[in-house]
Amino acid sequence: MATVGAVGYGQEILDGLWRFTAVHPEWEDGDDWEPVVAWWAVQTDRGLLLVDPLVDDWDELDGLVEHGGGCAGVARTCHWHQRSITEVSDRYAAAVWALPALADLLELDVRHVLVGHEPLVLGDGPDALADALTA
């Protein structure tokens, strides 16, 4: 496993775990969330796994990724954390792991849905998933 030393970007809060912060470019005065958001890098035996990246200094991240043995992949924890994911994936030729947004799920051609609610929900037809999610 590659060992990453201090290269001046982010803060290594535990051995092999970095926390980064950046001002979110879509934040506006009056929003109900803070302008400074966090993202993470985790050292793996295949390189760094970048979680919800929002990159504001590419040169520094390039150095960290190089010292970390490359980019093992990118994880998006929720659809509104798209942030710099496309750019990171393209730049480091890294796979992205992410669940689709709910709107994307609703576009699927779903025929039957079985959801473990009380009472049990079984839907048929194109609205089955939407019906099950609102049950």
C-alpha cells in the first residue's frame, strides 16, 4: 500500500483518512445549509477513494493522488453531491459508484414492485415504483 505524506491539501484526521472542505459554488445567501461543505479521501491498497469530492485545488489533489498510488475510485453518497465527480472521474480515469437520483429511478420501466411495508405493497404498471415509495 502506498503511504501518503503531508502534501498541503486537506487534513489527515486519521491514518489514511483525509477531510477536505470547500465553499460550495451553488450556495446562496439565505440557503438552509452551510456554505462550507466537506468531502473525504480514504487510502486503500488500490489508491485513494474520493468520497463526494468538491475540488478547489487540482494541483494539490493531483499530488495527493500521485502520492497515494492513484485514484481507486469515486463514491457519491447522494445525488445532490455530484459536485466534482465527473471531472475527478475523467481526470483520473476512475470508476464512480453512486445510486441514481430518485427522479432517475422513476424513469425506469418498472412492472412490479414488492415493498416490505405494513400492509404489504404490491404495485403493477409504470407507476408501481412511485406508488411503493409513497406507501
